[in-house]
Amino acid sequence: MKLRTFAAAGLAIALAGCTTIPTAADPISSRWVGQSAGKFFAAYGPPINDVDNGSGVSYTWKGGYKTVRVPAKYADGADGKRGKQISPARTLYLRCQAEITTSSDYTIRSIRVSGDIPGVNGPSYCAEFLAPAAPAAG
């Protein structure tokens, strides 16, 4: 009997971890769905591939190539001096790839990131590049 109780408690604990956490809306889709694909390609460069899907066209786009040098990080030392190195300097090679589906009138119906890496200021370089945050008013 105790085994059943422990098994039920274990199952309850395991299922409690299976909750859905709502995520923020995709900033790239919010920015580009409904816009002209011509506007997107004029701003970020032409697609590398396209496939006619009957009701529109699916494009593969790559771009946003950028090399960024990230300086080394150091711990705070005594008397305001630089302490021990926490992480070494490194070079990031940033890039983005997206699949863009348009309707027959060349309006973007969907945009899905298919190749992304962490950005300079967050977890997605594609989001930083294709849907930059509006500058703060000041």
C-alpha cells in the first residue's frame, strides 16, 4: 500500500512540472507579418532560394552577417583594481536565417527563424537584427 502512495505522489510531482508557460509574442512575426516581402528584401537583402507553393512563394533568406569582438570580463578586485579574469575575450560571428512565406500578392504570411544564435544583447540575434527594439524616447 505504501508503494502505491509513493508512486502516486511521485507521479503527481512529475506532472506538476509539466505546465505550459506563456511566452511573449514573436517580435519578428509581429514586425513583419502583413508587410510586403519587397520591403523586407529591400531592407535586408535578397533571398537565397524560393519555392512556389501554389498559393504563394516560400523564401529562404540568410543575412545579418556581423563580427563582434567581446572583451574579457574581470572580477572586481580590491581597491577598485581589476581582479581575476572571469571570461576570456572572444569573437562572435553573428548571422540569421529565416523561412518567409508570402501570399500571391507578395505579402508576408509567416516568417520563421530557421538559423539563429545568441545575440549581443539577448538570446536571439535574429530578433535583434530583424525586429530591433524601438529606441527610448528622451
